[in-house]
Amino acid sequence: MTSAPGLRRTRFVCISDTHNQTPKLPKGDVLIHAGDLTNQGSISELRKTVTWLEKADFEAKIVVAGNHDVTLDEPFYHQHGASFHNQLPQDSGACIQLLKSSATITYLQHEARTIQLTDPAGPCTRFNVFGSPYSPECGLWGFQYNRRDGHRVWDAIPLDTDVLITHAPPQFNCDTNSKGLADGCGALREALMRIRPSLHVCGHRHEGRGSERIRWKIDVPMAAVMEERTDIWTDPGTGNNKQSLVDLSVRGGSPIDNDLDHTSTVVSNSVSFTPATVHQTASSQPDVMPPAFHRESVCRPFQPPSAARPAAIATDQTPGDEQLISRLGGRRAAALCGRLGRRETCIVNAAVMAKSYYGNSGPKRFNKPIVVDLDLPAWPVEAQVAPAPRV
């Protein structure tokens, strides 16, 4: 079985929370690092990690920072740097420049980019990516926001995003913390439903490592629970030498149901907000799972929609596009108009460090990188073959 016409299989290798480790990476087309490259963001830590990433053989390498990469958050480090490096203060600007000046790394700082793979030996596909280092406040670390500011933070994600990279996970998906509680961001979860990218790569919560595939309830857009179904991935690489593969391609037999409609961007891709204070607030999201979210309804491993779909949903009849849009206003209408083909999203928490950063005195354990196969649009053939220069 091959990819659909106009689509080509593209292999993503996903990692996060390496914390100065430089694991061996499987082959792929695109490398994604979802933050926490280091323990405290020193120039020596960053130089080691950047050198490792630059040597990695991928056509595209996309990186965001995480809360532990404190020097990469310049305003934060200017205020709190002495708490981390009082004996040897670091040059935050030089640390940032290590990543920004790299010829082979695309370093995203809460911003969007279009990635076009041009190597004739590769898939020659393109996709829109948005990458962000931010996570909800938790202790004295960089790139944090108060949870009550979450919507303003994640409103920056353009609607045409195909691949989303955030350090933080969304609430209730791949977000288990060291206490076994859901600790992701509720506002990011709502943004994910609005954007509905094919792939969302995150990290931050090491114990949440894994993958979940969401089918969105877009025919009932005002429903309190946005997921129609969540399928939890079973890692084929556990306890053996196989890759930790998430196959979302036609070739794998269960392609992601997402046609990657590229509407014009409705929301801005820049946003300003007040950084979080370092103490916890009463506005923090609860760690409990809502009663309406049933883990027992999931399927293991990923299955085609026909095999995993519940018997009924909240409406007797699926409304047409016009009826659906007419009963919505503002943001939700924009998120649905012309975008009803974006029905599924695969979330991957690619944390390499297996245990929480805190309170683990035993030997360190590490997870394998997660490999994702995804069919993406090939860019126009006529643009792929440049005419020979005139002599």
C-alpha cells in the first residue's frame, strides 16, 4: 500500500528532555527536539548538545527550548540567573546565538515556519510547523506562564499548522507527572482542538512519554468534551531492539484522518503576555480527569476509525457544513470553516529521560526516540526541478 496521490511518507524522529544526553538517533527525514536540551542552560551544556544535533544526519532539524534551558529565556535569566550560575554567570545572548546561528537547526521561539524538504533523495514534502518553549508555571524555571494566561499564549498558533511542537503537553494527553496525575495545560488542549494538526510533539512530563491519537468531535463543536475517541499507542520497541514507531501513514494501514487543509491564517502568530510569578496560584488547573473523559473507551494499539468508533455520539444526524458553521460564532467558526477534514491529531510525548528530574536518586533510565511516519503533501513537481543555467 502506498501513500495517497500527492502525499509522500515522511519520517520524523522525535525527542525531548534529553537533559545533556546525546542518544543514538534512528534514521529519518526530520528531527524534532521538544525542549529541555540541558539541565540548566550553561554555554558548555548547550555547546555539547548543539554539536550533537548538528552532526545528526537529517534534512531538517527543528528545536524548541524547555523550562530547564534557562539561559535561552533572556528576560528570565537577567532577573534570576544568579540562582543558577552565581559562581560563573552565563551570557544569555551568546547561548541563544548558538542555536540561532546554526546552519542546520531551525530554532523556533514561539513562532511558525514552513519547512520544505528539497533533497531529491528524500520525500520532497512540505509542512507548516509552530514551535514554542512555554509551559505552565512550576518552580523557578524559564519560559513559564501563569495558567490563567494560557489562552493568550496559545492563541498565537496559526490555524494552518500541520506539526505543532510545544515543550508542555496538553491537559489529559501524555501529561502524567511523577505523582501519576494529569499535569498538562488546559488552554493548550483547547488550542489543539481548534488547530487540529496531524502531529503534536511535546515532552516536559517524563512519565507521560508515549503517544495518543485523538479523533475530534467536530460535528458537535459545542460539546464540553472535545474528543470523540482517544487511542493509546502500544510501544513496539519496549524490551527489544525494535524502533518505537508510530505509523500514521497509508503504508502502515491506519493513516491519520487529517487532510491538512491550509486555510489562510486567521490569528496572529505573535503574542505578548505577562510572565508568570514563581509561586503557585489558585487559578492552576486541577490535576483530576473530568468525569466525561473515559480512558476505558480507548483502543490498543491504534486502529482504523471504523474499528474504534463508539456506537453513538451526541447528535442523531451529522449536520452539513453550513448548518454547523451557522450556529457558531467567532473563533470556533473560523476554526471549522473549510477545515472539517482535520479530524484526527496524534500527540507524541517524546521524553528521553524516563523519570522526573526531581527526587530520583537511583540510576537514570532513558527512553528510545519515538519515530513517526506521516504522509505529507509533496510540493509542486515543476518547482522541484530547477532549469539548467544558461552558459
